[in-house]
Amino acid sequence: MPSPSNLIVAGGGIGGLAAAYVLARQGTPVTVLEQSSAFGEIGAGIQLGPNIFRMFEYLGLTNAVRDVAYFPPGMGMNDVRTGEAVVRVPLAEAAIAAYGFPYGVIYRADLHQVFLDACKALPGVTLRTAAKVEGFEQDAAGVRVRLAGGDVVEGSALVGADGLWSRVREAVVGDGKPRVSGHIAYRAVLPRAEVPAHLWHDDVVLWGGEKTHLVHYPLRRGELFNLVAVFHSNKYDEGWNTFGDTAELQERFAQAVPQVRELLGKIETWKMWVLCDREPVANWTKGRVTLLGDAAHPMLQYLAQGAGQAIEDAVVLGAALRHAGGDAAHAFQLYQQARYLRTGRVQLTARFYGDIYHASGVARELRNRMFQGGQESAGFAGLKWMYQGIDPDRLFA
């Protein structure tokens, strides 16, 4: 199979490195352009569904992920004001029995490091830092990517994995700024020694309330404790790494049960980010240029699938290139056709789950009764279509 030479990936986050690893692993040289001065990842914990572990197995990365992940025995939801249990779903062996793969959680920086190490181990990956993409041009022969400072990088094709505020998306889709949800998230990570025993929980636990929720779970083999508090607010700064307003956080959770307020009080410094997404689109490709991950289909975090869908993107992109015999323009069309409905469904379902978590009044009462009665497919069981994952070898058969 003829391989395109020097495919360019804009963005060195989880999605960009996953794409570089997948493509280089099958013989395509890749140059990754990262705008920061070093490859790294910010944020806190992320959840990894069985569909993502299916991809790790496909890529030969299961052991590397297992070394730094944590596997909770269950996930549950409690009412933040009353403390009553809304639903709990067993994970561990139950997840493996249902889907063939586990459900885990991981520190975002640890997952990023897994892919960074995997890329460094391959001779076909070139990693460039301080390489901010300003624009690009393309013709029948390839693409020329312009960097801040004047450098030009040439390649056969370009994958825009440059996140929510993607410069590549501006040129390919041109749909303006992301949709601001009105929700902001505060995140923090504590060493286990700083979490009192009566506040520690081995499960992934979500405390849902009116326009608020708190989720917490262990990280890094149980050495850390991840907390993310979400609430509706008109105040926000664009970005991922802004210091939060502790007074507003405490005000929003003033009516929460004592254990939730006590957990929030353990954090002296919070980082916040604005929750944004976009309307799903069917086309994110233009000739030899395509998008991946948040650049293609940014989603709210309520299904914990942002990183996972980017990894699935990378695997499908690799399969499409193999099927197209290295013809990038044809492969990119195959790739987006295989991805846009699945990722669009995740985008829209994530919005819906945000409404469920933040329900009030009759909606809250109905949610609690339906889930507590066991008559409805709540949470984990209701997302079978997502957690079953994909088989990349059969997509283009």
C-alpha cells in the first residue's frame, strides 16, 4: 500500500497524539505541531468507558493504561440536597461481562503521557513544540501549514486536532465560536491522605441537584481523589485553566448535604473551565484537511466521552487510510462518514444527561422515582449503544 508522506497533525493533546500513534504505527510518517513550549496536558480526571478500552486493546496500549488507571467497583448518583441514592450501577466484573472490557478512570495527564511515550517509541513521529498553526493552503499535491513566526510545514495532508477553539475548523467549517452552555466546572485533585475516611468513596459518585452537581472518584491506582463541581453561571473566562471563585462555588452548593459541603471545603484552590459544545455537523473535511476530536465534535462532559471519542476518531482515521490505499482525500471522506452520526449522538445525548443531572421540581422527582424503581435503563445500562464501541476492522469491509 502506498503511504502518504509526512502527514501533519495540528495539536498535541490526547486526540492529536492518538492520531499520530495510529498513523505512524501503520507506516505513515507524522509531524505533530503543538503550540505550547512542551507536550503536556491540563485538567483533572477523566472516565474511560468499555468502548475506549476496546480501542486501547486494538492499539496495544492496555497494559500501559492499566498501570496508571483506577477501576471503580461501581458508579452511582445521589440527590445533592437530600442525600438519597438515586441509582447505583456495578462496574468491575459487571462491565467486563456486559461489554468485554472494563470501566476505568484516569488522570488526564497520565493518559496523555501514555500516548506521548507511545509516539516517542515510534521512528515515524516527529514532535514539534512552539508550533502554533495560523493557517494553511492546499492543492492536489499536498498542504502547506503556516506557523506563527513565519515557518511553513509541508505535508501530504492535515489533521486538525487543535481543540475547541480550532483554527483549522475556522477554515474548514467556519461556524464561528463554540456554543456556551451556561455551565462552568471547577476541578481539583487531592492526595488520598488529605481526604478523611468518611468522605472517601471507591465508586464514581455524582451528587445531582438543581443546576448543580459534584462528581468524585479516585485516580492513579487510588492515590488521588478527583473532584469536579459543575453549576450554571453567567460569569466565566474562556479557557481551561482559570482560577475559580470559591465564594460563588460555596454559594451554589449552600443547600447541599453536609458531606458535599465538607468535601468542597477541603479545596483551597480550584481551577475552572467553561463548558462549551457545538451543533453536530456532517462535514468536517475539505480536500486534504480533516478534523478530529473536539475540533470536529466538541461535547459537554456529561457522558465522559470527549477523550474517548477522539481516540475512536484516530483509530477510524487509520482504518480509512488503509482502506483508501493512502489516498488522504478519499480516506478523510470515509472517516467522517463513519463518525459523524455516532459523535453527533454523543454530543446531543450529553446535553440531555446534563438536564437529568441538574433536574429540579417535577423533573427531579420523576428522575429519582424512575431510576430508584429500576424500571428504566439508567446511566450505564441506558448507554449500551455507546459502550459497545466500534470494530474498526469491519467499518470499511
